[in-house]
Amino acid sequence: FRSCDIHFDLAQKRCSCGIVLGHNRRDHIYIDLVLEIIAKSVDNNIRFRRVRQIIYFLEQNGFKFGIISYDGWNSVESRQALKDAGYTVVLASAGRGTEAYDTMFESLDSRKVHFYRSEEHTSELQSH
């Protein structure tokens, strides 16, 4: 596998955790995986340690990671654990402004971002 990047958008209660994995090739971005993890435990919390295990599972199955990014919400422990394990981890938060979303939509309009289309993806994009 070529090197890929992965981003985690964490949530804790009555919500979901978003994960997107992709790679770059010749000035184009290819989204290989979009995953939503929904809290289904007894206390309705998402287990961040279990979310991190996705990285270990993918690596054991041949994936190589360039950058692992997290939004800022409640990600300190996960970022520290992955850095301690030798991964390159960065903070990548959209923040309160529109710059990150503007860049995303410009990239989508330029047709340099390729991903599989689904009703869920369209709905999520339209919500921003």
C-alpha cells in the first residue's frame, strides 16, 4: 500500500465519531474510507482507545500512515498515545471559521478529490 493519511473527528455521547482515510497521487486526493462510529455502549459513550485500534488493525493489514490528524475536541490522550507509539500526529481542527470548509468545497469543485458517493456523504457535506 502507498502511504495514506487518516483523520479522526471525535465525539463522546449521543453522537458519532467520524473517520476519513485517503491518499495523494499526482495532485489528486483519493478518499479510500469514510467511517462513522456510533455510540452503542451501555453508557452511550464512544471508547477512544477502541477507535485508536483501527489504526493498529489497518497497519497490521498493510497500510502505512503518513499523517494521523485529530480535531481538537478531547483528543489529547489519543494524540499522545499515538505519538508515543511512533506515529506522526497533528492537530487539525476546522475551528469556528469557514476557511477549512471553504477549502474543502473548492477542492471538491476542482474535481481533484475523488471519493465514493453515498447518501450519507452527500447529507453530511450539505450540512456544512
